[in-house]
Amino acid sequence: MAQNREMILANFQACTGLDDVGEAIFHLEEAQWDLLAAVNRVIPQEAQEIVPDAVAVPNHIPVNNLMEEPMDVAGPINNPFDPYVPPSPPQASPFIEPESARDFSVIRPPMRNLDLDMPDIMPSTSRGSANYYTIKVQSGIIESSYETSESSTVAHLKNLIYQRTNIPPKNQWLTGCRELQQVDDDNILLKSLGIPKELKLRLEDSRSYRARHTATSDESDTPNPMSRTYILNVTHEKKNSKKTYCLPFPGSHTVLQVKNDVYTFTDIPARHQIWSGWPHDTTDTIMLCEANLNLPEHTLTLTSTYDSAASNSASRAKVSKLGADQLNKNDESDASSEEFEDATESLPDDEDQEIFIDEMPSNKLRPLVPPDATDEMAGAINFGEEFTNRYGTAYPAFYPGSLDDAIKDSCLKPARDRKLLAMYIHNDKSVLANVFCTQLLGAESVRGVLSDSFVVWGWDITHPSNKTMFLNSVNRCLGNLAGQNIFCISEDKYPILVILMRNRLNTEIFRIVHGNTGVSELLTCLLEASDVFSHQQSIDLKDEEERAAREMIKVEQDRAYQASLAMDRAKEESKKQQELYEEQERERSQREREEQENMQEAVRQQLENQLPPEPEQGSGDTIIKIRYKLPDGGTIDRRFLAKEKLKYLLDFLTVKGYPSENYKVIAYPKRDLSPFDHQMSLAELKLSPQETLWVEER
């Protein structure tokens, strides 16, 4: 059955000229693998009746045996509706030679009764029927034309584009057709979108869009994934509660920008945020439109490194407090608690203390840190001075400040100026103290490494109160875990050299060197720490440079935004001023117009009052009947006495709205009465008893 379908598929492609395997299978499935029905479905009957002028067929291939050899269909046949798996490129028929090697002759086969044994006789003009779309796609300076049936899907069109451009469907941004851009499901049929049969689109590759475009696209009226709004449902899980935020972000936002925005209302810095739910291989620099998020909403879960460490904080604090209390007890106190069994066993009795003191040189009578010191900075300064008094000046210089200040001046500086921190913790009760100071710290090689790459801070924990102060400071600056690690070191391993290093965002203990270490081992440890630190410093330096570049871009963008905002405000203010000026001009014009109208009305009223009454017909006096023909075609009749002046004739027109300044009065024969002496009588002007006057605009 499979071989039979392969034969039908090959015949169908040969008859219709369809190169796309997926589209051919689609039509065969619709026709239930009836070859003739599928061919008639793709090629309308009227198209089959058109006899082509000439069809080129190679001379060496017999017409009746064109399909005797089976079509080699390579690989699995892809589903044409799959928007993300492009179909395999169509395989060339094994019996067709390259075009350059063909010897063509011209035949004229009949077309009305379609012969299925004649595979390659369908003219290409059948593709121009109403059942096909002709889509031109512009990618850069290259324009490609695609023809596909109206029963094809958007996914099929994208797969056709992929075969020529090698741009995967999920990275194709097609602009130029609003209906096509608003499609969320690529399995929708083209004919259901209502797009025209001939269409021109523009193709962009989303993978290179961000690198090539730093400004908004010229086609700002067409939506694209960068302008789409992505809804993130972020569930913030705390120790005893959880809260969900529904946050909209544009597709142009990066993951790091999302984290920084979440920081504004969760108070969790991005470096302490622990996320779950992001797609695989998501980085902080990727944009949301490139992160393959679920649509229309994507669910994420947020926790904090603070919350993960909170469960251990209480127990560590308790252990630290109990450890400090344990140091204040005398050597014969009850040490039954399992938490401090080792620490208690390591404490020497009074006799051992006397032996240690007897073995110390006479110039070590004064402690390095005064007993019951209350100021950590003063104690550290006193440590450096007394250490010099005991052992001389051929030693590393100790930092004159608190542990917190020493960490800030070493580990918390910018990566370029950063150094390692070495905490030398002295204990006069240990027999190794004098040897460690004179033989190890005094070695020239050790002193050189410490001076070049380290900030050295010293403290003396011989007195219990000074040890308690030191442990509290460690807990505060480095965390309870570091304090617990130092607390558990027995006195016979003192003095110790604690090496601190900045690892990404945390200051951590890299190594603790005990007092029974040799010079070579100490030097090896210091050099190893220097190598690790140098590697980490280069990484941090690169991160800081990138961060500084991002901050600079942000500052420039903010500056440009402020400048644009100022320009907009200036334009708005100018617009308001212009509107105010125009309003004032309108009001002034209105006032002037009203004043002029009032003046004209007053003049008209005055002239109307001065007009003599219209004489009655048959009153005995000579009466002249004047008919005024107005510019709009109307007429006005008025009787005047022959002895009345021309002034009254003209004033009457002014009262009717036709002042002599704007209109002239024409009598027959054609003459303008306006220039005549207004004191002349109508009889002197020789007007007939029934006179017609024309009123015309000047």
C-alpha cells in the first residue's frame, strides 16, 4: 500500500507540476488518494481543455514509458500543517537528466482526456487560476515569488519560504499584510484570511533583527513580536506565604529588565532571585519575543536566596551564641552539650596555659589586642603596633581598621582594584604561634606574595571576649556559616590564616591555613588563591565593563528621552501660545466686526430717520416711481417726489444694505448716478416718472 501511494504521489506531482511534497499529499488526502479526482481538484476542467503550443520533453524518454520507473521519494513525508518542521526538499526524478544534458524536441499531446501515463504535460499556466495565490516575498534586495493553493496553510507558506531562504518558520517576520501578521496559529488556511490573490510581503529574520535595528522600524504601523505584550504570571513564594503578580511586558524587554522590574515590588535584587519556569537556554540578555514563551500567558515562580538561607540562619545564630558563651566558661565547666563537645575538649586547662606562657619570650608580655577591647578598629590598630614590637618590621603590613572596612577595601572594590583578604588570627595559648609568625609570615617569599596580592588583617583571640567580638564580626560580614567554621577550629591548630575571595556576588572563605603548615605549603596555597583570584577577576572585570556599557547606554537613552521630553514640552507650550494668540485674534476680530456692524446700523438708522415719507399715489405732486434691480436678482420699488434730492434716493439703498461706498446705481442710458451732486433733485437728473435703476457692486 505504501509503495502504491508513493507511485500515486509521483504521478500526481508529474501531472500537476507541484514540487512541494507536503502540498501534494494534502490534495491527495482531500481526494482520498484518487489520482484523477486530485488532479481535477488542483487543475480546473477548463484549464485542462487548453492545448499548449508546445511541451518540451527529452528525446531519449519515450512518452508512453515516462512513469515506468518509480519516483524516488527520499526520507519521511512531512505533515504540511506542521509550522516548525520544514518538509524535505523535493528530490529530482531519477530518470530526468540535468537540464544542460537534455535534448528537447517539441510534441503536441491532446489535453481534453487526461492520460495518467503522461506525467509531465500540464502547462505551467494552470497555476495562474483563481485557486492559487501568487505571493512575492522581499528579503533584503532579493525578491522571490511563491505560488500556493488557497487550501494551503500559513505553515505551508512559511515552509516554502524556508526552503529558499533557510530562515526557520519561527524566526520569520512577514510584514505587508495585516491579516497575515495577526495570525497566532500557523495551521489556519490562507483562504480563511481573506487576503488578495496577489500579495507582496517583506521578510525579516528575528535572529538578526535586534543587531541590525537599534531604532523603531519604518513600518511602525504593522505589529511584530517586539511590540507584542507578553503576560507573565509571577508567583513569589515566601517562607510561609505566596503571592502571584500578573505583569505585562513588551516583547522588546530583556529577561534582565524583567528581573529588575520585579525587584521594584519584591525587594529582591536580580542577583538574589531564583527563577523556575523560563524556557531552556534562556539568558538575561535574550528578549521576551525570542524566549519562546507560552501565549497568551506564561507562568513563572520566584524565590529568593535569602529565603533559602533563612532556615539555616536561626540555628547558626544559636550555635554562634552558644559558642561564645562556651568560651567564657572556665576549663572545669560542664561540657555535656554535643554541639560544643569538640570545642570544649580543645580548650587547655590552667596548667597548660601556664606552660605556654612560660615558653613565650619575655618581649611578648603585652597582648596583641587588649583584653575586653570594645572598639574593633582600635583593637586592629593596636594589633599591628604590638605585632611590630614583638617580631619586628620584616612582616606584611596589617590593615588598620575593622574587619568590615578591610573587606570593603579588598573584596568589595571594583574588579580592577580588587585584592584578596588574608585574616591572620593569633592565639597566644598555642605553642605554634611564635613559630608561625617568625618562620612563615616572616619568610621573604610569603611576605612578597601577601604584600602584592593581599590585604592582611590581624586579630588576637587569646582573651575570650576578643574571640567573641571576632566571631560576631565574622557572622555579620561573612555569614553564620563562616563564623561556625572558624568557631569549630581547635586551639591546637592556631594561629590560622583565613583567605577570603570575592566569588561573583559573594565574599567567601577560599581556604583556612592552620598553624601546623609548612612554608612551602603556605606559599603554594597563597599562589593557588592568587591564580583563582586572577581568573575570577578577569571574569568580573568583563562583567563590570559590560555592566558599565549597559549603564552608559541607559544614561544616554535617559538623556535622549529627557531631551525629547523637553522638546515635546516646548512644542506643547508653543502650541498653547499659538492657540491663545489665535483665540485673542478671533475675539479682537469679532469685536471689531461687531463695532463696525453697530456703527453701520447706527448710520442706517440715522439715514432711515432722515428719509422723507413715501408719497401717496395721486397726491398731486409729481411722483417718480423708482424700481431698483438688485445684484441678487431681486427688486425694490419706492416712490419719490420729483423735487426730492438724489441723496434720499441713495440713502434709501444704504438703509436697504447697499451703501454707495460699495455699490453704484446705473440709470438708462447707462450712467452712474453716484458721482452726481447728491443735492440735485430727481427732476434735474431728468428721471422719468417710472424709472428702473440697476444696483451693481463696485
